[in-house]
Amino acid sequence: MSANPKYSPMQDKRLIVIEKGQKRGRCTLPKGAVIAEVGRHICFNPAVLDSFDVKGFEPLHYDMLVLCAAIEFADRRWKRPLGWRRTFDVAIPVIDLKAWQKPEVLKALHGVLNHLTGDAWRLTFVQAKNLSPIGTRQMPLDFGKAKTFAVAYSDGLDSRAVSALSGSEAEALCIRVAGNRQRRKNGDSYFTQIPFKVKGYRGNESSFRSRGFQFAAVTAIAAQLSKVTRVIVPESGQGALGPVLLPLHNIYADYRNHPTFFRKMERFIKAVLGYRVRFEQPRLWSTKGQTLRAFLDMIGKSEQHLTSTHSCWQTRRVVNVGGRKQCGLCAACLLRRLSLHAAGVNEAPDTYIVSDLAASNAADALSVIPQKADRDIMVEYGSVGVRHLQHLADMSGLPDENIRVHASQISAAIAENYEDTLKKLRTMLVTHAEEWRAFLSAQGDHSFLKSWMDGGRNG
């Protein structure tokens, strides 16, 4: 997509961000425009924002946070059409207007957003009136020992394993990119929560592809403040490449953990912040199972370090009864269970709401869920996840010409020889296929998962 696409006024989703307390009459608004006000729709948490107010924090960093929030508001405010692509026209007040109006910044920003979300974005910037929205504390960061790499850290398996594989806890700048503060863990640093929440968009669109931009931008800010240039992306091969190798029908490929997105993000960060970060993907050619085995081979690491993590995507009531559990059937849970099996790790039977994957009938396995609506959602998520993992395994047997485009795209992004990239991609897919077959075999010949692979949903 072009960084300067042509727009039809009839199709534009127009968002105007205004500063806190700014008055703007409805008569001055372009027709169909929506307002998002800082302080009302974009709400900064003063305590969390204060934790970013360290030596080196500049107005440009605050501008970046407002930009992330505005993009989230637009992305979630307008529902996608059947053809997926939307056209956005977003105006944002910034403190450092000169920096945001540079042609190279605008080109890089539009390029990364268009690639990531599959939409067409046009962002314009206006001069903010409030030039001091954050304090001037500017306290020096004190980690005790200099950090050598940053990692966007969550409670997931890859975060736990890859951060340990990349270096010691003392070396790691662990940046939490959750909207809510999670309980502190070893390795946490100053940056323990995204400092804003976005409200008032009515939750019309759930895909939220711009989340990847938000996470990468906040991580880059924390990395620059900490004088770190290496950012470790913990996702293993299936999670990083699978959503692009096998996009769902009529849905734009998900590039949030793909090398092409990170190269575009690096260019944008360099253009706007003048700081060069490198997003590294050390487990790109490993399955999650291989990553977990490598973690367990480290001295002092145990299965409990892995089983205490959380992978489930579900937030519905079904996973919040009697303490939060994992559903056991969404794509994230299935990949988790497959990978722990490949690593030889056994979890407690009560880890998942749906624990019995050996049942011959899906209805029997889901009988623990009282509400039919919840069971139907679980079947939808589970059947899609099973078929994705099977189709990814099937790709291991495809001829080279069928995966040539993907290998070429990846090799260009990681600056690696095409033939080597093709070989590594093939090896990762073959390993995934072997792990998936072993996992299915362990569920027995009559598992309902096998009927789902053939397109059924009832088992």
C-alpha cells in the first residue's frame, strides 16, 4: 500500500484528537468526524506516566504515547467491512510539531501502519497548546547493572523462556505491555504498564491489529530511555510466521510478530526519535516446543517455571469461574498444550476448563461449561485453532514453489540468503508437523480433535 493513498471522503473514518479541556463546537467539525479528548477518551494514569518521567524523557516521547492511543481509538472505534480495509483520517495535537511533519517520518509512519493493519491511514499533526503535559522529575534510571537488551514481557511461555535464554535477569530490561499492571515478577523494571487507557470507542472492532504498533512503540521508548538498542521479540516460529503463512479466509494476514513489520517499525523509530533499535527474533526458526526444551536445559530451570505461565486469549466468564483459568481450546491454549507436550512437560489436570482432549465427542469434553453460548464460542475458537495447526503441519510437505513467496519476503526482511531462509522455514515446519502428530497421537485414535481437522465441529 502507498504511504500516501488516495482517499474518498465518503469512506474516510475521521478522528480528531483534542487536548484536555479544549472546546470545539460541533459546527466546526467536519461532517462525520469523531472527537477523542485527552483526559476523557485517552486517559493517562498519572502514577504510571510518572514512572516514564525519567532522565531523557522528552515531549516527543509523550507525543508518541498520544499517537498510540489515538491509533487504538480509531482501530477499535470503527468496525471492519467485509472487504477488511478501512480508510482513516486522524488529526493529533503534538508538542514537537516540527519532528512529526518531516516527510520521512510521515512516510515511515504510514508505511508501518498500512502494512500492519491492512488499512489506509492518513495522519496529520497540529501544534499542541499544552507544552508541559508531564512533570519534570527527570530522575535517573538506576538498574544497578546496565541492561544489555529489552524484552516485551508478558505472562506467556515464550516471554518466560526466551528472556531467560537471551541473558541473565540482571541484563534484561523487562517491559510489560499490558493495559493493567500485572503482579511483579523477577526481572520487572520501571516500565510495568502501558500508561494510558482508551475509552469511548464502544468496542465495535475486535481485531485490534494496531496493538503490535503500540507494543513496539512503548518498548522502543523504554529502550531509548534505558540506552538499550537490542529488543528481543520472544515469539517462536509458529506464532511469528504462522498467521502470515496461513491467514484466515477473507482476513488480512497478521504481521504483528513478522520480520517485515519489525523492519518497518525500526525505520519509523529511527525517523521520529533519531534512535536506532533492532528488534531481534532469536527463536524465529524454532518451534515453541523447541524453545521450551532449550529453557529446561538451562541450569536452575524447572517445569514449574513454565506451568505457572498463562497463554489463554479468552476473557469470557467461562474462564473466570472459581479463579481465572485457561480455556484449553483456543488457538493459544492448543499451541501451549502442543508445545509443553513436545517439551515433555505435564500440567495439572485442572489447568484448563476443557481438559479432556481424548473425548470422542466434543459435547462430552465441553459438558463442564453450563452455558450453550459459551460452548458454541469454544467450539468456534477450538475448531479454527485445530485446523490452523493442522494446515501449518501440512505446509511441511508442500513443494518449494508453494512457500517461495514467504521465504523471499522473510529473507529480505532479515537480510539472509534466500536458500538458507527457505531451508530454515522448511525445517521449522517439519518439526512442527512432527510435534503436532505426536500430540494428536497422545490424545488417542478417537479424539474429537481429529474430526475438527476434517471440518467438523461437533466431534
